[in-house]
Amino acid sequence: MKLLVTGGAGYVGSVCATVLLERGHDVVIIDDLSTGNADGVPEGAQFLEGDVATLATEVLGTDSAAPRFDGVLHFAAQSLVGESVEAPDKYWQGNVVTTLTLLEAIRRSGTPRLVFSSTAATYGEPDHSPITEADPTRPTNPYGATKLAIDHAISSYAVAYDLAAMSLRYFNVAGAYKGAGENRVVETHLIPLVLQVALGQREKISIFGTDWPTSDGTAIRDYIHVLDLAEAHLLALEAAQPGRHEIYNLGSGAGFSVREVISACERVTGLPIAAENAPRRAGDPAILVASSDRAIAELGWQPKHTDLDAIVADAWAFLQDLGDRSHAARR
């Protein structure tokens, strides 16, 4: 298939594009590089740099009788929760308005399939864990709210215009694949933050709350390997049916505590990780884990890279290689 990947220079998008190429698909990537990296674009993909909405409209065309693409995988987004609270305009414009323009381009061009990279943040603070697709959506920040708004828009387009659409909701992505990993200017995810301590780039890691109702008192979160996530996107692309918008959660089903993540990082790196206890952050739930039962049953998805040490080892190898490349470039 010929596929358009928005945000394909970013972490998840670049890994997914790599896997698509490995499976023999023709891949065109659009990214404005606001958070992505040009060196993350996989070899073999056509890369167009610029505004996602503008370029997607141009690239997809307007001849619905002869679509240029077989599908779109939409990863491009603003995705920092804290920033979304401080600058909601950036998120409603960058996420919702951009995606509405993309949906119009998909409709006019007759492109038959869409897979959307959504988020389990659409559920907000859950009443129980693990979270299922039947649970209420009550996002607690503009980031989650914009993603939920996009899901609603996709549902209406699927019904009205016979679009075959899928949304995948997940929490924390981790690990690396073939030179693609987490490489952001502003990092908020726990595993790379802990590994930055091991690299000497950060003095210590803060543990926000040690009195949660969990086995070791620290909060539990879901972690999914980026390669397993890419596989789910490919399965969703193949399973999408005209006129339907399906939503699937992707997660580990169990999750790991903050202390378990720190311990895994110490084992993998062989280095001590300095940590400090800090008060709970407002709005943080004790446990955030997504159920993947529906994706496993209906898509045939089966996560293969679930060992925490292995996930951390992939991330650690990527960060070390990134540091070596940065050092070599400065010489």
C-alpha cells in the first residue's frame, strides 16, 4: 500500500514508518520537525517538511475517483500535558484544527483508511484499573480533551463518508527500534528521565508520592514497547472497515511502579540512580493501566516485548548511541 504518515519524524511515527517499509509499503512522511528529528526519518521513505495540514492537503489531492494513497497514519500532535494546560490554544489549533483539515483532505481525495494515534488520557482519572474501551471518557487536561474531540470527529466522518477508521489509545511508550527512540527537547516520560540520571544529564529523579495504595507505595503506570505499538498500527490499518470507527486500548495489562522502573534502570545500566521522595502531584491517580483484551481478541495483536528490563535496555542503548553521535559531531 501507499501510505501517508504524519509526524513520521517523531518517536512513534518514525518506528511505525520503519516497520511499514520493512513490510514492503510505500511511505510518504510529513513532519514540521517542531518535536520530531530529521535524522529519525527512516531510509526509503519520502520526506516532506512543513505544515502537516497544508502539505497533506496538497499531497492527497482532490480526485476522489482515483485516490493517490491507500491510507493515512496520523501521529502528528502536540502532546505535553503540562503545556496543554498553560497554552490550550496551541493544542486546540495544533491537534483539533489540524486534524479537521486532514479529515477534509482525506474525504476530498477519497483516501479509504485512517489510523489515528490517540491516547488513554481521554479517560482522565479512571474509577478502576485496567481501563477498558467501555469506561467513561473524562479527560482532565486540554491534551486529552483535544484527542477525544478528534475521536468524535473521526466517528462522524466514518459514518458520513464511509471512511475506514481506527483509533489506538495508550499511555507510556518506551524502548527503541533500529536507531529510533525518545529524543525530545522537553522530556516528560519516566524511563528516559531516569536514564538521564544514569547518563549524568540529570542530578536525580523525583518520586511523586510514596504513600499510594500500591505494593511499594509508588504510582503504577502502563509501559508499551514502541515496536509492539507499531505492530498494532499495522494490524489496525489492515482491519479497518468502511463506514466504521473502532477504538482500541493498548497496554501491558499490569503496569510497573515508579520504584520498579528505577530498579530496572539500575540493573540495566549497572549504575546507581539517585532518587528523592516528593509530594504527590495534584490530579495524579495511583494506577493508570489500559486493558488490551479487545485489541488482542479482535485485531490479533499480541505484545511480544513486555519484559521491563528489555524495554529499558533498548532505551538505554539508544540514548548511549545518541550521546556517542552527538560527541562525534562536536569533534
